[in-house]
Amino acid sequence: MQEETFEQAKKLLISLIETFSISRSESGTAELLCKFFKKHGIEAQRIENNVIVRSKNFDDSKPTILLNSHHDTVKPSDGWQSDPFNAICEKGKIIGLGSNDAGASLVSLIFTFLHFNKQENNPFNLILVASAEEEISGKNGLECVMPHLPEIAFGIVGEPTGMRMAIAEKGLMVLDCKAIGKSGHAAHSNGINAIYKAIESIQWFQTYQFEKSSDFLGPVKMSVTVINAGTQHNVIPGECSFVVDVRSNEKYTNQELYDTINQSVDCEVNARSFRLNSSSIPTDHPLVESGKKIGLEMFGSPTLSDQVFMTKFPSMKIGPGDTLRSHTANEFIFESELRQGMETYIELLTNLQL
């Protein structure tokens, strides 16, 4: 990679870090990206705070690949030793909010897009979406963009994976449950204790195993995380509410899991959303085969991304950086990781056999 190209990428990453872009407030980085593409002679489309660009000479007869990463960030956590909105470059690191999650991935994908956009006769079209509201799975993020896109063959999602191929990603479903009893005086036997009824259902969540396990994501995982009941010591509670965190694998949709759960427990069960399903890509998919050829490792990712909205086509999550740095104080990316991200994305698509 030419040093001039790398310095341009580094400059863009620094600009993104230094532009306020906490989820639902990403207009600044959206405008920055639109101006960046205009400078490179590329017309950008903006939907809410999502920025979309397409290959020149777009050819409907060719397969279209979606490149996606996000430009929103979480709020800075406690413990920053510097201004999180002021990028610091030292000892081969770029320190700043969103540098690792997912600024480096986004910038690497942008320069991958630019690389192929300069070439003639690519065997594929590229659409790049720099999405908003990823950190909160917001409805004004990638989800609202998907209906405006043409048919997609497959997607590449930029998130910090150490440039390992996440060929499966867990989904999420949050359940609000309520056990119904009958309130009464604690000194008598005229009540039905909702806590005791809830315990029976909670034990089911603790012990039940869904039959289908994933080679890369393992079994479906259910965890009771919140419980509330009772108002005073001498009143048997008539209601007991609790929350269940369900992490799905690619073998089930969230709706399928919900149906089994609802039929199995003696309590009211309401899903907050069915939107955040697990996703995956076959191990023999051309994109995975290309990654294998250049020595990339496969794994299953426990964390959510905008992949949850890519339900009609296969997708892979891969990007520079370390997921353990995400959402932490003094977040950083190594310059070498940024360079590696750009080079690996380009190599991955160059070796693609469609």
C-alpha cells in the first residue's frame, strides 16, 4: 500500500474521532463523510444519518456486495486519561473514542471501496453503507436503509475482530415475563405467591436446552437478569416480573425460540422485539473460501452488529482491532491494524471466485 493512501486513511479516521457522533447525534460525521466522497468525485446518498455510495458503472448483471460499518459511537466511559474527542497519535497508536469500534473498520472499508472504484471491469458491484445508530440497534440506522438497496449477494460487516472471519453471530431477544398469583395476608393461606410461581419458570429457563447447537456459536443461551416482586413484608405478592436475556444461534429465529418458550412456562411472556436475529454465512461460501486462501481464521461472534438486519443474504463480520477494547476508556487502534485492515479487505475481494 502506498504511504500516501495510508496517511489519507489515517487523516480520515482522526477526523471521525474528532467529530461528535454518539448514537442518534451522528449528523456531523454523516456530513463529514459526504464531503469526503464528494472530494473523491463520488456522489453520496444520505438517508437519515446513514451515508450510501455505489460503484461507478453499476451493472445490474453483476452480483452486488454490501460493505458496511458504522460511524456512531457509545458515550465515553469513565476513566479516560485524555479528551476522548481529541485523537492522540503516539507510539504507533491512534487513541480516541470510536477508533477501534468501529472507525478503523469503516475507514478500511471506505478505502477498499475507493480502490475498486478506480478499476474497470470489476466482476462485482460495491455498495458501501456507513450506518448510524448501530450501537443502539436503532430504527434509523441500517434497518431503514435496507429497503432502498438493490438485491445483495452478500455482505461484509466491519467490526473489530482482529481480521478473523466471524462466520456466525449471535442474535438477541429480551423477554419481559410476569408470573400471576393472588395477593393475600402473609399470616393466612388465602393467597397464591407469584414469586413461587416465577421460580418454577425461572428454573425452566435455567435448565432447558434447545436441541440445535451451533458449531461456531454453541447452544442458545438464556439468562434471567432482573426480577421484581412484593411491596411489604406481610403481603403475599400477586405478581412477580422478571427479564430474560436470550442469545440465539443461527439454528433458530427469535420467533421460533419465543414460540417454544411461551408454550413451556406458566407465566406471561412478551418479547420486546424479534428484530435482532442471529446471522451466518456458509463455510464453503466464496467469501469464506477467499479468506481461507489468505490464511484468515474462522470463529463465531457473541456480540451484535448490523448483521442482524441482513436477513435476506449471507454476511461475514471482519475488521481491524480488538473487540475487548470496544466501549472502554482510552480506546485505541494500532496504525498497523488500520493498514492491515485495508490490505486484507482488498486481498479478500481480489481473490474472490464468484
